[in-house]
Amino acid sequence: MLTSCATKQYTWVYTTHKPTFFEKKNDCEFSFNGAAIGELHGAYAITNNIAVSLTGAWGGPPGADTTGFPLFDTLNNNIGRGILSQQIQDIDFSVGYFKPLNDKWQFEVFTGLSLVSKSTTENRNYTNGFENTENVILKESLYRKYYIQPAIGKNHRNYDFGFVGRLSFIDYKYSNSDIMFEPSVFVRYGYRNVKLMTQLGLRLNSHNGIHDYAITPITFGMGLYIQFNKNLKKTP
């Protein structure tokens, strides 16, 4: 996810990757996650090997300027202050293949598309008797992301863990396309259907084009994970 500025630079905002490790038809899951922005996720196994996933993410970009800027009239008198606020939206849809390797290990691979946009609102606060106004300046598409995401791991009654890697092709609207690889490790721990999920990963990209990364290559996210219909392992 991105935010733009006058020099056409962009800020990528990290979202968590969400392996399902489904075992059979009608398995489903929901999760509420937070990384750089908030995320809501759901997935469902439509057959014994095929699943679909939908994720929505939203929030303000990191490092946004909230100090505002002065407003002037035609005589260059300061008549107030304006503040720009920005909101990022990311809609992600994917389809995947999953298969239990044995009674302990699970494998899956998903491929998907993310559509990322940004809404910018200007709030003007006047000090010379004018009424305050709020104007939506811009809502625009920022990029499309096409990706493939293989994962391998284990399901247990009290915890799950695994490894996931996402390879993405990013089609920016205002800059050159880019390729990014994001390997990560995750752990879900709790009891049976409700678990806390944490994820730690790296971000490696081709640096093709003009990109201003606001966070370090090390990424972290956590949230609440709820699963249904899985044959949870009794193995401790």
C-alpha cells in the first residue's frame, strides 16, 4: 500500500499473510489483524483441496503529516489552517490449493490479486469568521498487486506454526512496476478454535522505480484468529 507526494514517491504499507492450512471441505476461518493498518480476513474451503480467501485492509499511512498547512486569502492574509488526512484501502482476493502431507504437516499455495486505493480529505479551519468546510479532494487507484503464496506448517490443538513466502508483481499507477518477495514465519497459539496470531517477516524487493519505504525491511503483525470445522490435532 502506498501514499503519494508531490515528487511521485510512494510508501509501501505491510499487511500480514494468512495461511489457512485447511484440511477438508467446509473448513473456514476469520481473523482480525494489525500490521501497518487494520485487516479483516475470511477464507472458506469449497472442496477438499480448493479454498477462496477475501481480505480487506484500511487505515492511515504511517508517518503521515498531521501538522497541517496555513490558509491565505487573495491579499496573502493568514485566515486559517488546513489538514490533509489520508485513508488507504486494500481489497485482496485469492484462490488456493491445500493438501495435508501427513497427520502433522500441511501444504498450500494461493494466488491472488490486491487492489489498493487512497482517499484524501482536506479539512479547512478558518479563523476569520468563515464557516469550517470539509472537502474530499481525491480518491484514486494506487496499484495492483498480483502474487503467489506457498506455505507449509503444522496444526495443533493449542498452537499452529509455519513458513510462508509471497512473491508479488506490483503494477504502480504512477511509477515503474516492481517485484517483491516476502518470506515470513508465523505462530498461532491459544486453545482449539480461538488463537492469537503473530507473524514476523522480511521484505525484499527489486527497487525498480522510485519508492520511498517508510518502514524497515523487518515486518511484524498480530491479531485474533478464529477457525471452524478443522480436525484439530490432539498432539501437544
